Amino acid sequence: MTIQLTEAAARHVKANAEREGRDHSLRVGVRTSGCSGFMYIVDYADEVGESDLVYEQHGVRVVISRKSLPFLEGMEVDFVRDGLNQRFDFRNPNVRDMCGCGESFTV
């Protein structure tokens, strides 16, 4: 498996998808942005394109474009709650450096 989705992340995706009447599909990718070069993209995967790879974990389809795959190989996506804050947490072994605010990264 290229990307690991924790059970906590899967529960969060399922709960929000059901609340919004969407499929249990999560698109994970990267785009060029920020001061360090790349940012993560996380959204519902309403469509699956020809260049997408699809994996299923804990009842959630994880959709990744082939272009993003080299930047995400081996990454774990978790969902964490810290007091009133909650967020996806990306544990990506490919990251070499991050910007000071943690919004972008370099591979």
C-alpha cells in the first residue's frame, strides 16, 4: 500500500461523507504552492480519472493521481484531535524540509 490511512482518519472521512451525503472516497495529492514548494490536497473524490490510483482502507477509498504518487509514497494519514483543534496529520517519509508555519514542504 502506497499510503496508509489510519482508522481514526477513516472514521472521520466516513462520518463527514455521510453527513454530507457523499461517497466514502478521499482524494489525497500535492500541488505546487507555499514557501517550501508543495502543499497537500485533501478533498472528497467525487470522480476517479484514468490517471488515478484507487486503494481501499477501513472502508474508505483513497484516490491518488499518478503525478502525486512519488511525493506521497509511504505516507500515513492520521486524524488527530488536540483540545478544540482537529486536523489531518501527514507522516510523509519523503519530506526533507517544511516551512515555519507547516503549510508547505520540500521533497
